[in-house]
Amino acid sequence: MADTLPATAFLTLLDARLAAALGPPPRWLYPDPVDILVLALLSARTEDEAALAAIRVLRVRFPHWDALADADPAVIERLVGRTTWPDRKTLHLQESLRALRAERGRLELDFLAGLPVPAASAWLQRLPGVGPKTAASVLLFSRLHMRALPVSTGHHRVVKRLRLISRRATAEAAHDPLLAILPEAWDAARIERHHWLVKRLGKDCCTDRQPRCWRCPVRDLCPSRGRIRPSPPHRIRQLDLPLLGPLRPDPAMGAGTGAAGTLAGRRHRAVAEPSPQHVVLG
């Protein structure tokens, strides 16, 4: 059916079938776009739970992102050690925040609301470490709530198997073609729901190494069903936690704001007491 229906009609049918099978997405919060910038940089090739835990730990240690931009990189790398490539993410976090501050004079992105979506996305991608997915996440999931479509690893896998894009297309290259075939009537909220549905399908059924085609609610629409060979496991660098020894206060944070006790204790408190500012990406 993917080969006989126009792409937009097929996508509309797919969305309706997934909505009937998976139900409504969780309630969304729309925080400051700089918060989503930090979260999106942490979430690259990382489970949402690990990225959310990391941003909560960072918020406990650095109540203001200016302090994160100026902190010791070794401290940040340990705090985000459960994400993939923590060393690379530490570099991108600090470089992007410093570049934003140098360009705007402070850490703020609300001015993007006055730009067209392509221009806003292009501006964000000038920041170090920011690609199409991170830019689209900032535009869609923050209080900017603009018409953008982030293409995560799972989303990319699903649309390739459904042949909505070329099987050779990278996730970065898939953003513009997928946004182009979305129905014009879909606003940001509708795109947000679609993103959650496809991502949920990729996590629950259309997995990387061993897809569960037998339980997929849209298997009759999929030209790849039963034809996917399991892929070998891959290793991704992560730090071992908890770390030994106390986490000393950062002098740049001022009196009374440093962390006390072990990193494991900090991480437990951060996960147990999530800030209402942060959005769950699904």
C-alpha cells in the first residue's frame, strides 16, 4: 500500500491507525527553549529516561545554564555519564551555550518565534553540535511550539522500513522530505502527536535488532514486514556510575549552591524530584 498511495495520504492513514492503536500521547509541557536545547543535545542516541535523568542532575548542580557553560568539563562529563558519548556531549553543551551567549548577550531563544521555521532552524544549526533534529526539537517542544518535525533514530528507522524515504537517506537528510509530505493542515500540536506515535512504534515494535512485526498495529501497511534481518549489537561509550568520592561544590556557583554527598545521591534526588519545567519527549 505504501507503493500505491501518495505519500501524504499514506502518512495520514498511518497516523490514524497508530492513534487508534496507541492512544493519546502524554501531556506536554512547553519549557524555555534553552532547556530543550540542553535536553536535545543530551538525548542524541540516548534513551529518553537517561537524558531526562541527566538534565535533572545538571539542574541540581547548575540552577542557571550560564554556570554550566563555564563549569569544569570533567564535572559535567561525570554528571551526564549515563548518556551515550558523554565527552562529546559535554563539549557540545558548553560550546553551544557559549556561542548563544556570545551572539545574543544572554542565554535566550525566544526571538526565534519571529522567524519562519526554515530560518529559525538554520539559525539554531549555526550553534556547535546542533543538527536538524536538535533544532526541530527546540522549535517544536519548547514554548516556541513551531511547525517542525524532529526525526529521531527510531523515527528514521520506521519511515525507512515503510519506504517513505530512501533506505539510503540519513536521519539528518530525512527532515526536509518528511516535513514536506506532512498534511498542510497539521499544526504544531498535530505534528507533535504524530512524532510521538511514530517514535512509540519504533520503540515498542519496529526495533533495531529484532523487530516485533507480529505485534505491529500497521504491519499490513509495511512493505518490509518479515524481511528485516536482525542487526548485530553495537557498543556505545558510557561512564560507570555511581562515582566514588564526594562531589565538591563548584566555586563559580557561589555559597550554598554546591552539591554535597556522592553523585549517586544527587542523581537519586534529581530523578525523584523532577522539575515542572522539563518536558517528557515521549
